Amino acid sequence: MTIQNLEKIRNECIQVVTTVDDEKKANEIAGVLLERRLVACVQILGPIKSSCRWKGKIKKGEEWMCLANARTENYEKIEATIKNIHPYDLPEILAFPIHFGNSAYLSWIHEETTFRS
């Protein structure tokens, strides 16, 4: 792999985070994103303790966190897919650029999210 190709792949990758209050729903989100080739992988962590302000009150509970590795160009489809499945009125959906990483792994993300007909 050339330096230019590696730089291009690095700039194309993101990690998308969402949380949900049900492990089954977290698995459903992961499955749909993977089936549609919008992400290369999803790690589900949990339960985690979560606290937030919601409608003027402090709420505490357990959630499962989904960390998905994907291409930047797929973000809008990922967000729309999560919103369609997610039970919350206002789901947390955040994306972070991946600036550095194992070049073979970043290439794998790229390959696994390439649409095939």
C-alpha cells in the first residue's frame, strides 16, 4: 500500500457511537448496519451506567453502547438507519474521525463497506 493510499483510507474512516437501553435493540442496530454494509464491525459494550438531563430531570439507567467502524461517506445512511430503529426520541449518534490506526485494519474497513451488486 502506498503512503497516498494509506492517507486516503485514514481520512475516509470514522467510528460511530450510539447508546440504547436494551441489549436486544443494540444487537438489532448492529445487525442492520452490518447487513447493509454500512459498517465493517460493531462492538457492543454493556451494560454501562448512564446519567443525563432529560426534560428538566436527571435520569440514570443502564445502556449498551454500540461502536461502529465505517467510511465517512456512509455517515448519513448510518444515522438515518439508526434513527429508524432506535427507540429514543433523541438518540445519541456521534461520529469521530479515525486519524491513525493499523493500516491493514483500515483497509479492511474500506473493503467490507464497499457495496457489491
